[in-house]
Amino acid sequence: MGWKAVGGFISEAVLHIAGQKLHDYTLVRLRWQEVVGATVARNASPRKLENGILKVGVKNSIWLQEMILYKYKIISSYKRYGLPIKDIIFFLNTTNNEQGNVR
């Protein structure tokens, strides 16, 4: 058996625990910082993925406008991972929960 990075095991474990229903959303969350970069990831986070529509909470109206400009680039990046994102809806995050919840 070959060596595998610990991060790979953790990602696989998270996907397994999340189950099929949350598989794509979990992949979105795991790849978020890689797709958008560290600065954006601190100011916006995925909240829900349903029927190909990703809902992303943002910190303030400035970040809301910025994210709208990068919408299609984000969709394109996720498509390279095989994730079926058709559209993104950005909204002002009105909760103090920075990590986000699936509802």
C-alpha cells in the first residue's frame, strides 16, 4: 500500500460521513478556499447546494458585489471538479456563524 496524505484521508472520511445526499455540498465546502482563494474564503462561504444552485453567504455588501463579478469563474472552477453547479446566489450573511450550516 502506498503513502497517502493525511488530508486525503480526512476528506474521504468527511465525504463518507456526509453521505450521498450531502456529497456535492461537502465537496464544494472542501474545495472552497482552493477555488476562491484565502481572502475570499474569509469573507464568503457556501451555505447550501440544492438542484445545482449554490447559495453563498457573504460578509458585507462590498463582498456581495465582488462575488457577483466572479460568479461565472467560480462556477467554471467547480465544473472542473465535476460538480453540477448551474448558478450561484449570493446573500448577506446575517448570522454570526462563520462556518455555515446546511438547511
